[in-house]
Amino acid sequence: MTSSHDEPGPVVRPYAVTGGRARPVTGTFDLIALVASAGGRAVPAHGLAPEHLAILDLCRSVMSVAEVSAHLDLPVGTVRVLLGDLLVRKLVDVWPPTPRMANTEDRTLEAVLHGLRAL
């Protein structure tokens, strides 16, 4: 009879998937960064883990880093490491979130507020 203490928990799997790495070899991968499989690029038959291949399959449609993490049921840190591997091999394209243009948007919102107050 095995107890629940004898079975590896979910912490072991991410560590094993990344080979113990905690940071991606390249990229920062914000939670809302968009990722897509790089179209037309041949996927090498060797050197990729099943999780790498799962990411490539998922990212046939553009999705965020957070969505990839949720679909694969892997921690975001693990997904970031795997995405770094794929980015180095040019198998994914990544688009970081667009920075908010605070001054323009703030002025627009203030103008709308003043217009509403004038009603």
C-alpha cells in the first residue's frame, strides 16, 4: 500500500519539465503577452519535450501566456521557461503587451468627463 506521501506531487513535474531551470533562456513573457506558433517553420523531431509540442499545438491560434499556462495546467514560470526554449529555436512569435499611452488617454477621459458635466 502506498501513501500519498510516496507519490510525487505537482511540484516535481514542473521541475522535471524544465530540467530544473527557473528562468527562460531568453524573453520575459508577460502574462498578457501574445504567443503564436511560427507559421511555416519546420519543427525539429528531436530536442523538444511533449510540453513544448503541446505549446506549439495550442499556439496555432494566438493566445496569451496566461492562457497557455491554464490550458496545459502548468505554472506560469514553467511555461515561460518552455516558451524561451521555443523562442530561441524560432518556433514561436511573441508580442509583448502594448504600453498604455497615459497622457493621451487621460486627456481624452478628462474631456469626456467635462462634456458629461456640462450636460
